[in-house]
Amino acid sequence: MGILSRTSYVIRSKINAILNRTEDPGETLDYSYEKMRDELQQVKQGIADLTTQKKRLEIQKRRLEENVEKHNEQAREAVNQDRDDLARQALEKKQSKMNQIEDLETQIANLQETQDTLVDKKNQLQNRIEEFRTKKETMKARYDAAEASTRVSEAMSGVGDEMADVGRALERAEDRTDEMEARSAAMDELADTGAFDDALSDKDSIDRELESGRSSREVDTELETLKAEMGRGPAPEESEDVEAADAETEADAEAADADVADEEVEAELEELKNEDDA
């Protein structure tokens, strides 16, 4: 087998494989059944044409037989008139018609034999078509049942094309949801740590803590004042003592911060002096 022959064989094999996957057996069986019916119709038409031809020959034979009888009458009358010459002519024509009738009978017999053969074949073909029709309907019913069963099984197992698409869509949706949930949690965590505030403010975490402490003290002071006004809090002297204590604590803190700042300044100043002496 040459290269071209092998290539052609491979191409035909692939085409046949594609057709086998795409063709509907029910449609194929219906098409085959219609083709057989067309062939049966052609056989019937052939038998009808043959029968018509045979009938034409039979009509021609009857006409010749009528002529034969006519020539017999002519021959008798010629003999009665002592016209042997006319009697001979009539008999010669009779003999010619008899020969033609014999040929027609042979042709008619042959046509009849052919007709009988075609009728038998037509009956056999018709029986085969009926058998094929029964098998066709049975096969179509089996195929439809098998196809329905396969679809149900694929749907239940999730291996069908449509169910596979649904499964992939569900996986993508689940992955997308997980990603969005993780992103939302990350944004909340960044918001809690103040990462977004850092981008909009120049304050650091110490500043925010100090502001939170001051706000808390202010709220406590306002709460004590409100209780005192409503007669539910400590005496004014106690409130003043609390405020004084808070003020003293704040002053101590500021003094401590000032001492630390002074020490840092003194240390930095000593470093600069050492650099100058060097």
C-alpha cells in the first residue's frame, strides 16, 4: 500500500468514525426502509410495464387470428368461384399470419414467464421489507430506551456533557466565593489594624493609643459629672479629688516625658561636641 493509499485510508477511517458518532440510528434505519420501498416500487413499475407489453402482443395476436379467419373465408369463396389463383393468395396470407401468430405466442410466453418471475421476486422483496420494518421499529425502540437510560445514568453520575458543564460552573462559583470571602476577611483585618488609616494620616500607633486614652478619660470625666448632677455620683469634693489626681497623673507623665526628652537632647549634644573636638 502506497503513501497516498494509506493516507486516503486513514482519512476515510476518521470520517467514518465522525459519522458513526454523529448519525442517528433511527434516521439511518428509516432512510434504509424508504430506499427499500423505492426499490419495491420500481419492481412493481417494471412488472406493470411488462404486463402492458404482453397485453399489446395479445391484442396483436387476436387481430392476426381474425385475419386468419378472414383469409379462410376468402379462400373458400375463391374456390366456389373457380378462382384458384385468388384462393392461393388468400391461403398464402393466412400462412403468413399463422407464422406471425406463432412468433407472438412465443414472445407472450416469454413475457409471461418473466412476469411470473418478477412477481415472485416482488413478493419476496415485499416480505423482506415488512420484516425489516418490524426489526427497524424494534431497533428504534431499543435505541431510544438505551439513549434515555444513558442520559439518566449520566445525569445521576454527573459524567454527562451537560452535567460536567454544571459541575465546572459550580466549582468556578465556589472558588470565586472563597476568593471573595478571603478578600473580605483580609480587608476587615487591615481595617482593624489601622492600615487604611495610615495611608490617609501621618499619625502612628502611639498617637492613636494616646488619643484613645484621652478620649476615654474625657468620657469618664463627663460620666462622673453627669452622675453628680443626677445625685448618683460621688460628692463634689470627691470629684474634685479625682480630677486633681488625674491632673497630677497627667502632669507626672508629661514631666517624665520631658525628662526623657531632656536626656535625649543632652546625649545628642554630647555627641556633637565629641565630633567637633575630633
